[in-house]
Amino acid sequence: MNWKSWGISKSPWLYHVNTGSCNNCDIEIVDCLTPKFDVERFGGKLVGSPRHADVLMVTGPMTRKSKPRFERILEASAKPFIVAAVGTCACSKGMFHDAYNCIGPVRKVTEALDEEIMVLNIPGCPPRPEAIIDGLVTGLNQLKEVKL
Amino acid sequence: MNPSTFKEKLSGRFGWKLGKAKQNSDRLYLNPEPEIFENLVEAIFEDHDGRLATISCVDEENQFRLLYHFVFDGEGFITTVKLPVERDENPSTESIANLIPGAEWIEREIMEMFGIDFQNNPAKKRLLKADSLGDKDFPYRKDFDVENLEEN
Amino acid sequence: MATTIPIGPYHPLQEEPEHYLLTVEEEEVIDVDVQIGYNHRGIEKLSEKKTFNQVPFLVERVCGICSHSHPYAYCLAVEDCGDIEVPERAKYIRTLIGELERIHSHLLWAGLAGHFIGYDTVFMWAWKYREDVLDLLELLTGNRNAYAMMKPGGVQREIKREDLEGARPKLETLREKSEMLYNAILDDPVLKARLEGVGVLPREDARAFGALGPTSRASGLPADVRADFPYGVYDELDWKVITREDGDTLARVEVRLLETLESIKMTEQIIDEIPDEGSIDSEPENVPAGEGIGNYEAPRGECFHYVQSDGSNRPVRHKIRAPTFMNFPTYKSTCKGETVADATIILASVDPCYSCTERAISLKNNEDVDLLELSQQKTADLKQEYGVDKSPLEEVLDE
């Protein structure tokens, strides 16, 4: 573990990107921040700009219109960062696998841009807040073994 | 007021041009002659306080059909006015957004998804469709080729 | 001199992407332009490929917050098309979930509205109390969101009497908390100063734009699908339509908070009156050729679905009109002449939901405990906490 991954795993700042999701995963992510689940216990904090973010929380099956914007967010994010694909849509497109306007999933877009970007999959429709926290903690623990 | 009394009121004004109607206890479907369409919509909206719920567009392969759904909130019934639109190179019809401002977004959506031109719509700009789809791609048409769509 | 401020599509204010162009002259907003479509997935097109019984699962994903409203409106449309009768008990279950969903949605909005004007205490409070409703929904349906209860002709699952009785104490605390929230918000001089007289939507504009739900009721239009087209069991319940005449943002807040209290009252009546016996599904064989319309009062306003069938097992055309599609264009009337700082809360005060306006994988964590098992365990714990004897999991394990 180097100091960069140590820093991220201690207080991951989250930036939320909706790429066409149905709101379910989004409200569960916001739920994680409110008193009952409270990820600020782990140093997690929702920030307003990708330039401050350590973890991009991506939801949705990547619609045609949001893909170029998402690529710009990836370029704008301060490196190193990791991408967390929250929800079945973001992991594998789920029930929108044959929709004409969905060209995801998230991993496909990040791989086309840069194969080095680490993508965490948190499946569920929607994942419960517990699952989101569990996924994040698992991912951040794995980070300790990766050199960013 | 219920669907049958409402239909009587309308046929008192428009006569045979109101066309064939279908009704049950809380739905009324009208097939008016296209020439009276605008006056009919105006009468429903202005004189009878119908609220435009939405416009559905149905692709019937040989033509399009626009369904203007008006809800009568206090009375508890829904009237649907059907208007066929010829399916040629440039299908078009007259906009009602200048009469009912709420129709503007609905018409813009149909313009993008079905390619029906609403003449005199006040804001003919792209609202929904992705930038990577062309001006001649109309996703909700039945003959839209989903399989060979470019992946970007 | 006029300046244009672009906001979005990704911005810290709302969860969903949308692009605003505010044209301002000093502090005053003189024009607003909106670009949407970032959430457009093409559900209407996808729906034509699904069978009538599959579509409810798809339209549940139109919007995660109204995940009972869209399937309900769709089922009403199919039932209108095929003249399908719904058993009495199924109607009660449908209405019960619908009202619980309204409570959770209005509390969610109240919290976000507090967040938009920088009052995060309201945000945290409202979302804390909202968790109680989500627990109730989990107790009754097994899911926090996306309840998967609807099918044409009835509902998918039973709700047991013990579960219903277990919900009562929680509803009582929920009422206390909602009343407290109502008083706290309306007594607060700062909130009053920020909301009163801001973003007024006059009655005639509400009608012209076809505004729906709390947005139109706050402008004095008493339209409510639950009262005008009494689907479900609304004609057997004692409740009233909340209206306000002012049309400003404060009125919209007030209408939503009062509706929350009405919904809690209705939920308790449903628990009292729901018959314990009876079928929950009329099991329709097929949908004949024809067309049907379903309208449903979602938390944000009327959901409108139109279904056309040709006698096969799939809809030929399924049109979905979400309430925000009609409510949102009212910004043309409400935003002009206001300041930039107020524009955020005005735009948010219609409770916009853009994903409207457009299964499970088993996961192992570090200790090799199946997450699915953990979540079933949580539902079981909830049931015990509510004094319900046996959870379905325990019953399965017993067998």
C-alpha cells in the first residue's frame, strides 16, 4: 500500500454520477449519508465536484446522451480515483440490456477510455444501503493491495 | 356531465363531422373530421375546461395516429380525440401549443421520437434525443432499426 | 447586460442530470432553458417487446421513487382495456402500498427541499423519519423500493394480518414525527422568509400548463385523481383533498406535508378495514384487442398510461406520461423575475423527477457471508422487532 491508496481508503470522498438510472440507486446512495446509515463514520462524504472526488458513484445503464458527459467527468476527476458501479444497471445494464438508448455498462466506457481505471461492481435493484456500504468497504480494503 | 351528455353537446355544435364515437361509463373516444379538429380542441379546452393530459402517437405502419387525451377532473371521465397523420416523407400537422402551452414539450417529444412535424410549435429545439442520433433517426417508429445502431 | 449561466448536466444540487441555462440580468432571472434526456432509456419502445405480465416489472423502473405508481397506472390501463375485475382485497393492498409510498416520497422531497435552500437539519430529520416508512414497506412487501406488488387483475403477494398489526405502532410514531416536522418547518421564520411569495404559479397558468398533483393543488385547483376517478378503495376511506390558494413555494411545501398526514390517516383506516379472507388475483386469461387508459395519482401528480392491444400477449403501443413532464414546464411562469438564489428552490418545488420524464446477483463479501442471506436476515429481524411472530425465512427454515 502506498500513501495514495492509504489516503483514499481512509476517507473516500464520493461524487455521484447518474447516467440514466431510475433514481432508486440514487436515493439509496443519499440514504447512506443520512443518520441511519451515516457513511461519514468511515470518512465518506458527498462532494459537489469530480475534481474533489476519490470515488465516482455511478448509477444507471449509460444512456447515449450521458456517455460523452461521463467521459468528460472521468477526464476531469483528480487521479487516482476508483469508479463504483452501483446497481445492476451500472454493472451489466440489467433489464435495459436491449434498450436502444442504453450503451453501457459502465465498465465498457471506462475500459475504452483507460484500462487502468478500477471499477467496483455493487449489484442489486436497488442495492440496499447496507450492500452499498459493504461494497465500498470491500473495495477500499482491496485498494490497500493495489499500487495506484 | 358524463361521456354521453358531453358527446351530445359536441354533436349539437359539430354535427356529423364529429365522426364515429366509442364510449363507456368514463371514457369517450372521438374520430372527428380533420377539418374541425382545431375548433374541437379549442371547444374542449376553453368552453368545457378539459385538461390536456398528454398526446399519444401510435405508429400504425401505413399512417400515424395522434391521440389527444383530455381529462375532466371534476366530472371523472376522459375524452380522447383521434387525428390521423399521413405517413409520407415529411409527416406534419398543426401545433396546438399556442392554445395550450402545456402541449409544447409533448409535441417536441413526438417530433423527435416519431418525426411528425408540428407546424408553428414555438420551440422547435431538441429536448430529449441524444446528440449522436441523426435528425432522420426516429426511435419510436416501428421500422426503426435497433440492431444496426452504432454503439456510441 | 444579460449573462447566461449554464448549470449541469452534472451538478451538486440534484441527483439526476439535467441541463439548465439561466439567462440573468444582474441577480434577476429573465429566461430559463432546459435540456433533458440524460435519463431517457426508451422504456416505451422496450415495453412493446414484453408480455402484459412482464411490463409491470419494467415500468417499476421508470422511476424508483414512484415505483408503485407506474405499475398501478399501467394495470389500470390494461384493466380498462380488457374490462378486468379486481378483487376487493387486492384493491386494499394496492391502496395501502400506494399511500405508504406517498408518505415516503413527500418526506424525501421535504428533506431535499431543505437541502436546496441550505437547511441541512431538515434534510437529515426528514430522511431519518423516512426510514421508518421504508422499514414498513420492507415488512409488508419485502423490499425497500421497487415493491413488485402489481399485476394486471390483482397483486402478486399476500399481506398477512400479523404484519399489518405490527405496522400500527410505527404509524403512530410516524404521525408524531410528521406533525413535529410540519410545525418545525412552518414556524421557522427563516424558511418562511425564503419560501413565502417566491415562485408564484397563478391558477390560470397552472391550468394552461396542465400542472398536476401538489403543484396544481397549491395553486387552488382541486384536481386529485384519487377523488375524481376513485380507483382502489379511495371512495370508502375518510380523507380530504388538500388545497391552498397562494400558489407560492410555501404553499407547495404545506400541501405536501399535510398530504403526508392524510396518508397516514388513510393507511390506518385501510389496516382497520382490509378483509382478511378473499382472493387477491382475478387471473385474467388474455387481453382482448382494444385500447385502455389508466390514470393514477402518484406523489407528484397524475401518472397517465395508454395501452393498445391487438389481442396478442404484448402491447402494441404503451404510452407513459409522468407527472413531471407536465409540471416542469411551469418554470416558464414561476422563475422569471426571481433571483438566482431562489431559482433553485423554485425549480425543485415541483418535485421534479427526470427519470420519470423518460435481478439479483449473489455477492460474497470478505467473510464469505452471502449478502442475500444477510438481507433476508435483516427482514427477519425487522419482523421480530415489530412483534410479528414468524418471518417467511423462519417458516421456510422450519419446513
